[in-house]
Amino acid sequence: MESALAAAAKHIAAQRYTVAEMACRQLLEADPGCAEAYCHLAQAAIKQHDTAGAERYIEQALACRPTQKAHAGLARAYELRGDLALAMHQFRQSLGLVPDDADSLLGLARCLYLRTEYDKVLALCLQLLALQPDNAAAHTLRGAALMGRREYSAASDAFAATLGRLPESAVDHNNLGLALSADGKHEQAMRHLRRAIALRPAEWNAHSNLLYVMSHIETMPAATLFDEHARVGTLLGAGKAVPPHENGRERDRPLRIGFISADLYQHPLSELIEPIWTAWDGAAQQIWVYHNRRVEDATSRRLRALAHQWRHVDQLDDLALAAQIRADRIDILIDLSGHTGHNRLPALAYKPAPVQASWLGYPNTTGLAAIDYYLADRHLAPHGQIDRYFTEKIVRLPALCSFQLRADAPPPNRLPALRNAYFTYASFNRGMKLGEQVIALWSRILLARPGARMLLAPFADDDARNAMRRRFASHGVAAERLSFSPQLDIGDYLALHHQVDLVLDTYPYGGGTTSAHSLTMGVPVLTLAGDSMRSRQTAALLLHAGLGQFVTGSESEYVAAALDWSERWEELDAIRSGLRTFMLAPPPQLAPAAIARQVQQALRIMWQRWCDGVAPAAFDAAA
């Protein structure tokens, strides 16, 4: 019996699943109560992505005998199906029988990671590494949890430790690249990302991650960045067969609008999309959602209630996802990720919907010929300036997103400089946007105003803070002029603006939601608007809010404006209260209902062009 079980295990390891299944069934004919045979059948089913079959076999194993291996197998089946609560229960049942089972410890940690419970993940990884110091998967997961806590230096060390054991691990070269980039070390990051691509060129995450990192490099010309996006888009589209779409071509019928994203939970994207979906005309255009991350929180539950259909698709490969979208007869598919994390651009390369567009998630082209349109507005994408850097045709809405005051936003305060008798600049953009030119610009401002201070957030650990102090010190700015805040919950983060007189935007990748948060709290953002969409996000918000005086066009203008505003305290104080009034009662064209109507009208035009057999073309949507 034991030798037969061992043989079945060897067949599974060698991917000889049919042979393994035959061996297990022969064992069960001789002994119908053999729980181990059912466990092997479940393992073979899991390897073949048959989660329903795996669950059935494990339930039979547990009926025979509640072994640790059976609990672990059922946990893995639930995990693959996305039922994290059931998976964690079974992993804990397994650990109750064998507390040091490495696979169960790692499985439980994976589930907790997907639930963003990073402290518990780190504790389990340390427990596992105490048992198996060379467990590469535990090092990798520990690094991912540290990334989640924004401890990028420690995360880099964890991924580097894995590479010390597995130097050809494409996954860990990719992860180390992301950690280094998040810490502002873009050149080092690109070396590891390129190594990941060289090792596994068909793993498209590294391609997207490389483009995302390149978007943050200050010296990267817009034309070069476009060429790289177009190159990757061509690779993604190569060899993809696109059968004719069978959607009915009625110009004015109700439509199915698919939205695909990994960020439909408490995430900046959700802040942009929720008010628009709330005002959406679902009778004219149904909302079908393809969520590519197994996260369930209050935000995702609210969004799911607004959708006609909500599918978790993180377990589907690209071809299966494209097939699902075709089977759902989606008329227009909208990508909300671009080349950000957990995107599904490889599935969109199969053109599963007759019309495809990109919106909100990424201020750059996808580079995919299969994506027809990009939704922007006239401030984000000025006519004649941006189009040449997009493979998509740009549709300009009157406004891209709504101004809506968060219910948990505290009231604005008076300008803190009036109380402090000194001026406080701030930046709340993530560290990967803080390039050397930005630090040099901010240092010029601080050196010209010796009494001014600067607040930086979020900085999670002392390593990151000390590194930033050293970067400013290299330009002559003393450490005591800088203060730092860790990652805060949204309410405390918004209240942090009570300490700030003026926010300084980053360049060339400006703020998006962070800038909107500052305006919510009455704090204007000084920005440098360039010739790319990534550098115009804050400018678009300011221009819609009537604050064009905070938009500059060169480094010298940026520095001069920062110094000028540092002496105009009464005017900044008046703007502070006026911005909250604007957020409470924005102009009608910026209200969520108006944005939803404008988007739906634009989608209807795209659809009618397809019905008429007309090629995609840029157009301006009506107000």
C-alpha cells in the first residue's frame, strides 16, 4: 500500500496525472477507506485546476479519516477557489494536528496576506523560517508583507535573501525590482526587472512593472516611454487570434459594460469610480465587473451592490478570462489598471469585447492595439500635446472624475502658519515619485526660506526616514527641518493636512488621489505640468477647481511660486475655506451624475461607431 501511494505521488510530481489517478483508483478498489488515495486524487485535481473535483476527493478523504493531509488539501482547494475564510479554517485544522506543517503554515500566511493582515503574515513567516531557514517561499511572502507595510528596505533584504538561495528566480527578481523602485532606487529596480524578463519572458507582470518604474524616472523622455509601451503592447498582441464578435449591432440597445480591475476595494481607484457608478444609468448600460483580486472589504461590498454582475477572476488564466468575457457578451470592456499591479492586459490582448477602452487607473498608454480608446479630459490631455504618445484614440470628457467630499473628512482649519509663525510645505506622494530632481527642487525652496519646514508621508520605518534625511542633507538642508509621518488610516491622514500650508507636487509623475485629498482639506497643491499625462494629473484637478495659479510650466516657475506663496498667508487662508465650499457644492458639470452621464454618452458614441463599421477615432464628449 505505501509503495503504491509513493508511486502515485511520484506520478503527480512528474505531471503524469492520468497515471496517478489510475493508481489511486486501483488502491481504492482494494481499500475503499484509503484516505491517502483520495488526498492524492485531490492533489492531482488541484494541479489540473479542478477545484471542485479536489474538494469532492478531500471530503471523501475526511469521511474516511480526518488526517492532517486531508485538512491541508481541502484548505488548498478552498484557497484556489477564493474562499479564504474556509481555507484558513482548514489550514488551522491541519495545524491543530501537526503544528509544524510547513505547507499549512505557508498556506495560512498566503490567505492572511490576501486579507492584508500583514502583521500575522510576518509572524507566521518567522515561525516557518525558524523551522526551515532556507524556505524560499517564506522569504518571498515575508518580503511581500513588508511591502504591504511600506517597509521597502526590509522587503528588499527579504527578496535578496531568496535570490541568494535561488539566483535564477524570476519572481524574486521581479519582487526585488518593485521593492527597490518603491524606495526610489529606479535604476537598480530596472536591472532586476529586466533580469526577471530575461529569465521568464512570457511572465507579463515584469513587463508591466518595468514600464511602471520607467514612468517614474525624471530623465525619461516621453517619446522613449511611449516607444517602450508600444513595444510591450506589440509583444502582448503577437499571435493572438481574435474571432469575429457576435454582439448584436443595434446602435441604441442596452449595453453590457465590463470593468476589469484589481483595485475595487479600499483603494484610491475606488474613490474615483464609486460616485460615478452610484449615479450610473443601469437600464441603458449594465455594469459587469471582473475583479482580479480576492479582497473583500466594505468598499468592495458597496461596489458589488452597484454592479449587475460581479465576477472574481484572479484564478482564471488569460485565455479563460477572455473566453468568460466573450461568453458574457460584453459590448464595451474598460480596463481600470493599465500597467499597474495585477492588471489583466494580456487577456485584453485577445480582444474579448468588440470595443475596449482604458480609464482612470494609469496615466499613460497601454500600448495595446486591442484597446481602442483612452478616456481623459482637456486638462489632462491637451489637444495636440498628448495624442502622439498613445496607441489608443483619446476621448476627452468635460471632466474625468467628480469632486466629492468624503463623509469622514474632518473640517479644514485655519492656515497653520498663522499659528506657528513659520511655513510648512508637504508631500504625501509615495516614495517612488521622489526622484533626485524633485529633492533638489524642494531643497532649493527650503534653502531660500530658512524658517520653512517640510512634512513627508508616508514613511513607515527609520531606514526610509534616515535615507531621505541624507538625500536632503546632500543639498544642504538640515535634518531638523524635516518631519515624517507613517502610514495612517484615511481619517488621520486627512487630518494631517491641518499641519500643512502648501503641498508640493512631484514630477514627472504627479499626484492623483493624493492631490484630490489635499484639495478636500483646503490645501492647494503646487504642480509642475509637463508634456505627459503622468505630469498633468494635479494640473487637471487644479484647473477644474479654478486654481490655475498653482500650475507652473518650468522648474524656475515652480521654485518662484513656492517662495511667493510662502509669503501670502492671508490669501492661502482664504483659499483654504473656499476649497471646502467648492467640494461641498461643486459646479454641476463636476457632480458625479454629470460625470456618469458624460462617460455613458461617450461609450454610446464608441459603440455606435463599431455598429457602423467605423474605425475608432479621437473625439470630444459633450457636456
